[in-house]
Amino acid sequence: MRQGFVLIFIIMLVSACADNKASDIKEKNEVIELYNHQKYGEASKICRQMLLKNERDIFANEMLGMIESNLENYSKAQKYLKTAIKVNPKNYENYLLLGITYFHLKDYTRSEKLFLETIELNKKDYRVFFNLGQLQATIGQTGQSIVNYSKAIKLNDSLPSLYMSRAASFEETKAHQLAIDDYTKTIRLNPKHAIAYFLRGYIYLDIGKKNKACQDLNTARKLGEQIPKSLKSVCKD
């Protein structure tokens, strides 16, 4: 039972602001504020005006790349992100986001290539390994996905989503106890994580530990998770 693909978008703090005059910095701060409040239309309008002055404006291209990605206009996002990479090839986050757009367009070969390029630029950002792991899980490279999820967790061990994703890959390989361990770690980080209780309970049921399974499924139900009738009937017996 694989979890859905989870993407992590974090606003990029663009170093280009440091060299601009005060009026430019104010304008860019306004764009960031609009972006953070998901007012993408207004933010996009300002960025397009910036491009009329300078089509290679790195800030405008990066922001439009993120905006179009969030709006799921992935082909449009690629145009801006590619320009941003040409202007500033050292910003690894642009490679990461471009790789994510290719993933959504199901061009997995290009997506993987960009994630690997991202790692060459920065080996200390957990998001890079997490997204590569998600890609590999999607294309059936389950073992390799576990390797990269583990690298992401080593860099950031406080996010439930990382353990949830690795647990799903452990499930795919029938490593039941390892999957249970990761769901347990998720629950320790977030005791109200209904899906983690449900999935751990499902595994317990699969390996014949009915009492533990029903305890988890009952907790998941109390936390708001919908439990299939077939599982409810098992716990009533």
C-alpha cells in the first residue's frame, strides 16, 4: 500500500537580492510575501514585469518557475527554471525543482538525471535524496529507494513523511518488521498520525498479529481514518 508522492516545496532565498538597490529588494520582498500567501496571480504579474526589463532576471525566473510548478503548469515552469539554471548554474534548488516537473510529466529519465545533478551540487539537503527515493519507488527500483530514503532520514530524522515513505518501500519488499519500525517512528513523531496506525495495523494483520492489528485499526478509526468494512469485521470476530 504505497503512499502518494509527496513533494516538499520550500521558498528559495535568492542571493541576487543582496546586490540590488533598495527599491528592487522591496519589490522582491513583495513577491515573496505574495507567494507565501499563495497569491500566485499577483506575484506572477510582478515577475513578468521584471522580465520585460530583463528576460534573464534570475529572481523573476526562479519565482515564476516555482509559481507555475505549484499551479501544476509544469511545462511552463520548465521554461523559467531552465533560464534560471543558465544564468546561475550553481543553485541546486533549480535543478531539484526542474527534476520534479519532469517527474510529474512522467519523463523519469530526465527527472532522475536532474536529481543526480542536484546531489553533485549539494549532498546535504534531505529533499534531494527524498525526491530521488520517491522517483525510484515509482519506477520499481524499491531497493534503491530505501537507500535514498535512509540518506534523507540521516540528514533529517524529524519528518514523519520520510519514515512513511521508507516504510512503504519496506512493505514492497515484504520487510514487514522494518516497515512496522518506521511506522512506529512516525507515530512517535506524531502520535495522531492516523494513516501510520492504519498501515501498521494492516501489516500486523497480514503477519497474523490480530490483537495488535485491531488495536492500531481502532486507534486509526478514532483519529478519523476510514476503516474498510472487511477489516472492521475481522476485529469483531
